[in-house]
Amino acid sequence: MQKRLDTIEKKIIELVLDTGRNEQQIENLQANIADLNKQRSKHKFNEERQANAQRRITATQDVIDRLTTVKIHQENEFRCQLERRIQEIFSEIAFVPYIPKISEKNNEVNLVQNTTGIEATVAASTGENQILSLSFIASIIARVREWNTHNQMLMVPERSTFPIVMDSPFGSLDAQYRCQIARVIPQLANQFVLLLTKTQWTGEVETEISPRIGKEYVLTYYSSKPSCEKD
């Protein structure tokens, strides 16, 4: 009986020690569970944030795609309208049967002819290129005027705020083209500044533009060379 009692007491001591270890392990496990619950809550919150971020990214990309589509549509529409306006102005000034075209790839303006049913780019002369450039500028201004007319609520400067300045626009033109351009130029803007040489001004240009002159100035050049007269 004594031996049994000693064995039982020893077993009791071992069980008490096991109980202490188990309780400590339970506490540790409970602490781990609490940490894991916190991590799970944190991951869940991050997942929600990531889901929200992904929804925002998807919505933003959708807006970008739609705006890109609108931009491309507006660019194509603007190019077509601008091309028609350039053709109208060019045909009003030029005598050649060429047609201005704006390329879709790089928005380059070229002259083409359609004599055989197939459009072919022509090698324009210096004067024709000058008329084409003037037609392009006039078309841009016309489109801006129309745009301002249809967008009166926008807080942008009125079109007449900006003058147009051109240096020697008649340099490479013959008499007929000079007369045509001189007739068109004053219609491009409310204020137009022309820089001309004496030879460019004399004749048909002076006849066409003189009634519209608001201010006129003469620029005199004084050379540093002693043998040169003032010009």
C-alpha cells in the first residue's frame, strides 16, 4: 500500500506539472490565436482596400479608354472640318486644280491632284506652298472662331485678343496671287501686322490693303559700314 501511495503521489506530481505546462501552452496558443485573428482582420482590411483600389484602377482605365476614344473622334472630326476649310480657301486663292489634303498619320498638309481617278501628291511650287500655308492658318483661325462661338460659357480669351503677324507673305508670289492673298489676309483676324519690303508693298498689295490700314510704320536700317546708305 505504501508503494502504491508513493507511486500515486509521484503520478499526481507529474500530472500537476503537466497541467502547468498545458496551461502555459494554452495561454501561448490563445496569444497566437489572438495574433492570428489580428493578422486575419488586417489581411481582410487590406484585401478590401486592394479590391477598392482594383475597382478604382478599372474605373480609371475605363475613363481613359473612353476619353481616348472621344479624343480620336474629335481629332478626326476636326481634321476633316479643317481639311474642308483649307480646300475652300485654297481654291478661292489658287488657280491650279490641286486639292489640299491632311494626312491621318502625322497631320501633314500636302497638295494632291486627281486627274486619273487616283490621288497623287504633286510637287508644289514655292508660291503654292505659301498659299497652302496661308490657307492652313486661315482655316485654323476660322475653326477657333466657330469653337469660341459655340463655347461662350468657357472662361477663355476672346479670339480678337490675339493679332496675327506675318513677315513677307508676298515674297514668292506673282501679281495675281499677290492680289488674291492681299484681298484675303485682312479677313483673317481683327488685327493683322504685316512686315513688307518696298517691292512687296508697291502695286496690287497696296491697292487691296490700303483702305484697311490702321497704323503704318517705316523701318529704317542704318548699317555700321561707312560706305552704306541708310535703307
